[in-house]
Amino acid sequence: MPNRFDFDNPWTQPLAHSDEAARPGAAHNPQHAVNDGELLDAYSQAVTGAAERVSPAVVKIEVRHGGRRAPGAPNGPASGTGSGFVISPDGLIVTNSHVVHNADNIRVMLSDGQRLSADLVGDDPDSDLAVIRAHASELPIVALGDSRAIRVGQLAIAIGNPLGFSCSVTAGVVSALGRSLRAGSGRLMDDIIQTDASLNPGNSGGPLVNSRGEVIGVNTAMIQPAQGICFAIAVNTARLVTSQLIGFGRVRRSVIGVAGQNVPLPGDLARRYDILADSAVLIMGVEAGSPAAKAGLREGDLLYEFAGRSITSIDDLHSVLTEQRIGIPCEVSAIRDGDHREFRVTPAEKT
């Protein structure tokens, strides 16, 4: 069966609401007020309905890592667990990169207890997303939602395998949108969903879903020892990343071949050259033969603009170096020895 998955697969319709509750002004009319028991029943039905729809497609992921062990560590390969969810009947599964990265052996356990071997399809530490394939067919799949439609305060349900407890369900709300989170690779991940649906080790890679059972995020992290501060990668980001992982085995990004650090931009230079930003990227090194070297950039240059976008940090530079920049000449503005300089850099594909 070809590598494919259907991100537009229809799922169930939204839960029905009673006519009385939907009637304008009903909530303010004592004769039609919904009592607490009915509200709790509706909440319970939303959670149980979503869990019943999604749980069959949620898997437990078991990994083993070989290699040399640290002094004093137990003998044998290191192991770990995480979660994932099936996106195609022929066994494609989305999870976190940190769950399967550098794993020598991957196995998945389905909701019915069946264990299957799996292979890594693609892994992207920069977005903390990965795709694996279980050796199976006709598996149940999830429906993917649209993270642009998420609203703060809406119901959020996390399903996964925390601490090895299979198919555990927790519920809360979407606490905030548009958060940023640092990936294990050091790259900043944007468009992160914050939720208070409880996560624990082992939840990583599992789905965060709405009341209709549509996946709205990929659970990825929690803050310890804080309570109720957990994060998920938005599903629209997961769509883009996983499509590249399935197509290429990796995410295509561009590079220019510099190492740098964030530094304040001297006020006199900012005023002289009408630069609105108060920081820039100081180039600490240029890789020989890189696009930056070919363009004439060198150590000590202050880079503050790339392809018309203000660059105030390394994270800004990373965000503009996308697949679309590969092989496309870009204008770069920098300050060298107090003087404004313009360079034309053609980013190359990251290998």
C-alpha cells in the first residue's frame, strides 16, 4: 500500500445540544436553567465520546537504545516508552522525535494489546516530531482538526500512556495559544498550545483532541514541578512536518553557514541607519565554502535584516531559513566596523 494518509478524513458531527439550552436567554430564565447535573452529564459525554473515538488509534511506543552505557549504569540497552497516534490504515504513526530519536528498536502496542514491530520513517528534532510505520494494515485512524479554529478555554482531552499506563485519558482546557517552546535540538518551536490537561512521562507523542474527537495537537512537554502547565505542538504544524517526513524522511530547511549570538544593537548605529530593532545577530563564525562565505559575510558582522525581514535573534534567522529559501538569492543587511553593508546570499539545503 502506498505511503499516504488522509488529513481530511471526516469524523463525527459535533455533539448535539438540547433545544432548551440553545434557546436565547434560556440560561437567564430560571424556568429553563440547565442544572449542574445536566451540565456535568454533557461534559462527561463530550469527554467519553471523544475518548471512545480516538483511543483505538492511540498506541504505546516502546523503544530500545543500544550503544555504550555510562559508568555505573545498568547493563543492557536503555529503554523508554511514549505515545503516538495512527494517521493511515497502513500503519503510519505520528509521535514526538524525542520518543524515537536514535532508537535501535521500535515496537508499538495497539489498544487491543497487540504488539507490532515498527520502523522509523522520518525524524525532525527541530520540531520534535517523528513518523514511524507499524507493520500492519487496516488500522483505525484519527481525524485531524484545524488548530487555527482553537479557542482559549475550549475543552482539551489528552490520550496517551503516562508512566506506562495504557490509554489513559485526562481532560482540561486550552490555556493559551501561540506559545514558544525550545526543542531538544535548541531550535525554537512556535505556535505551541498550552493546556492544563495533565501530562506525565509517557504521554509524549499522544494526541490532544477536541470534544469532537479531532486531533488539535501533539502532546510534547510539561513543566515540572508546576501543575497544569503542559504543551502540545499544533496539529497544523504537524501536518506540514509529517508530510515532509513521509515524502523525504526529513524536513527540508535552508542554511547559510554561520554561527552567531544575540547581541544588543548600539543605539547610535540604529539611529544612523534607521534600524527599528534594538538587537541583532553577531556572526561568530562562517563555515568555509558556505553560502555566507561565498557572499562575503565574515566573523564580526552584525546581521540585522534578511530578505526584508528584521533579524533580532538567532531564532528570527532560523524562522526565515525555510524550504522556500533554498537556492533563492536573498538580500542581507549587516553592519561591519560601524558601516552598513549589503550582501546577496543564496541559502543551501540543510543536510
